[in-house]
Amino acid sequence: MATVLYADGTSAALPAPERGLSPETIRKVIGGWMEIVRVGDTEAGWRVLILDEEGKLKGKPLNRKATALYQTSDGLRHPGDVIVGDVILAEVIHPGEDDERVR
């Protein structure tokens, strides 16, 4: 199950159907075009943050929880960079396969 990490510090579960989250649902939550940032691995795929690609240009507020995940993940992130706006923390199942989905 995906989780919405709101910029105000709160969070909420985002139930996903078996086929995964739709692009429309994702865009509605994040408020823009999707950017997917990998923050780790799971048994079935990748752990990702899905955020508004233009969030910084739009002046969205800092998301401290998402920033902490981004800055401490797998050693490949930029410690000075930040994540802004509402973000979805999700899992990409079977990445690169025909049955790839986000949940």
C-alpha cells in the first residue's frame, strides 16, 4: 500500500487496486507531472517517491519526511537537495516487466 507524505508533516494511506495506482490518481495527489525517485529496493521491486516534477518551480513547500528519505537512501542521493510538495511513497512491482505496476 502506498502512503501520501504531505508537506505539512502528516501522512495517509493510499490504497491501490491490484492493477496498481493509475496515473490520474497519482497526478491528483501530487498536483503535477510525475517524477519518480528511487529510494531503495524491496523483495519485489523498488521503493520510490513520486513527486511533482515542477514542484520547486511552483514554489511548493518543503516536505521534511520525503527529504529525509531522499537524503538517506542508498548512498546515491544529493545531501543538499530537497523534496517539496505532497509526495507518494510507493513500491514499483516488477520494474521493467510487462506487469510492472505501482502500489
